[in-house]
Amino acid sequence: MALRIDTAVIKGELDNTVRGRVVVRLWLAGREGPVALDLSGDALADLAGRTVVFENPNPLPQKDAAVLAAAQEGIVGDITVLPPSIEAEREHSRFYLEWFTTEHGRCVIESEDFVLTALPPAWSMDAEEEQAQQMANMHAMRDYLAGVIQRRESTGDDEAPHETTEEEWEQQLRASDRLTDAAMEAEEKYGHGDDSRQKVAFVMGWDHILDDMADAREGVEPSENDSEEKKRRREWIAMMNEVAAEVDREMESEPEKVPWDDDDEKHPLLASSREFMHRVLASLDDAGIDDERSQDRDHPLDRFVRNVMQIGGKLAGALSSEDGELRMDRGYVLAIARRCLNWANEALAALQELTAGEYGIPHRELFEQWRAGLFQLRDGITDLRQELHDEG
């Protein structure tokens, strides 16, 4: 995901007085001396040609700011004020500075709180130039997301059918994680406006979706002359639409039936993980410490809850059963269980930070209960893995 450092900014200077070049200096909390950026490209029309000084009234240190290279060369992303007018009323405007480098990938500074001072432009950008810069920025985002996704080239060779191993499932899960992260980042930036679907599809490299959208706009009907890939894609979409319709029909006919809430069919480990997750969430509110969560994703309380919820959510998918038999194959369940062990260890590490921090004394008894529950859950996951290995 993008490296965001807006909280750490003390002040910054941006200079786009030379066409095709943006020079930035950033002073960040917790660092000595400025970070210098030398970027190819231009700001968008509202800031193009200008020198801009921005100041943060309430800077705070951030861990990500500490890893930034002191001198960076790269290319610009979107650099603008939203709404895009430097002379507009500042009360609800957001300063947005985005750049791409080899060292750090995508970096973003975005804030409504900065105080901006801008000099008159040394040159102006017309509408066609801005459109060209926006397209260049989207290409930069597309290249960056391609690196996140790490698509594998198809060799065209079909492997002989075999049971997918734990390691093969882990590779697929990592690829799925990367794709999800990329899609979330694309949606976060481009998922608004009339042309949002086209923009998201473009930066994600989903050219086949762009082709389908173009066909739909132009009223192009399916043809026997379509490529085999397009035919398969059309069949897949029709199948998924039918599956979704069938789910809707079942939910309408039996609105109160939720299969995964049937205690008689629930795997014991799934039941215990759900019970532990609900117990943690309830005790957060009862203890009056829930307000700290989600204020800072790196806060140990947020990391603890996030990892506990990951375990419960993933086990729900892996341990779904029918007539007492797991629906998912052994390799998949093993891979998910290994990930759950990692999340349990991360939750324990976050809990240790909580115990040693400001909450340690007033909530020590609660944290000990959470720790005991995590150890029990981790033992159950370890036992599950051992059972599946013994079966293999």
C-alpha cells in the first residue's frame, strides 16, 4: 500500500517553476534535515508553474517517515488541491502530493489541515496539457500496481491434475493478497465519479474489462468471431450472475437461515475462534478502551483486534463443512491454518506491547484473559494442522 506521511510533515516547499520538473523539500517530525525530492513531470493545472509552501499546524512523528530516503528521484503522481483551485476557499480543501520512486513505490501526502502559501505561476498549463499529465499519472499508477500484483506470465502448459499442496495454496493466497491490496488502493483513489470503473480497470491492468465496457457502450453484440478468451469470460460472468441470483432466491425464501450460524455443523475450532472474537470485542467496550482502536493502525490495540478478527474470518471460510466433512481441500486448510498461527503470534506481540504500555496496570487482568484465550486458540490451530498432516 501507499506510504503516507502527512501526519509527520512539519512543513514543505514545492517548486514547479520549471516545466517537466517538480522539486520538493520536506521537513518531517523526528528527522534532522529535509527530505529532497527531484521528480519528473508537472503538478496539475491549479499548482502547475507555482512555488507552494505548506505547513502542518500539528505535526506528529510517524514510523513510515523514518524510512524515507533523504534524497529521492522519481516521477510525479497527482499534485493538486481538492477542490482544484488554489484561490478557492481553503476551509474544505485538501492538499494532495503524490509521487513514485523505485525505493518506496507510491508515496502520498494528503491533508485538509495544511496552511498553503502559493506564489503566482511562472507558467500556465492548458486543458490539453493537464489531460496529458493526468494520463501520465494514471500510467505511473498502473506500473506501480503491476509491481504490487506481480502477475505471472502464462506458459501455456497445462499441468497434470493433482491435489494442491499447502505450499501451492500459500502461493495462490499471496497472489490473492497482492491483488486485493492493489484493488483496494485503486478503488481508494479512483473509485469515485462517473468514469471510476474505467479508471480502476485501467490502473489495475484489466484491459479485458475495458474492452467489455467499450462493447457495451457501442452496443456490440456477442459474436462467434469473438476470441476464445472473450467467450470464456462471457460464460463466466453469466455463471456468476446465476449463482448470485440463486443466493438471492435462497435468502428471500429462508431469510433467517444462515448456514454458518448452525451450531450443530460448526467445527469446534471455528466455534471457539468466533466465541473468542466476540468476547474480545465485547470486553473492549466494557473496559472503555475501544476509542483508541482505529485511530492509528499501528496502535497495538488496533493490531491485536485486527489479527484476532483475521483468524476468525479466515477459519470461517476454511472450516465450513457438509455432513461433518470439510468443503475445502486439505492443502488449503493447512495454508490458512499456518497463516492463522502467524496472526495469533502477531496478536500476542501486540498484546505484550499493550501490557507494557499505559493500559497495562488498569487492564492487566483483562489482558491476561485475552492472552490465555489466544494460547488456547493457537493450540487448537496447531492440533488441526497436526491432524491434517496425519491424514495425509
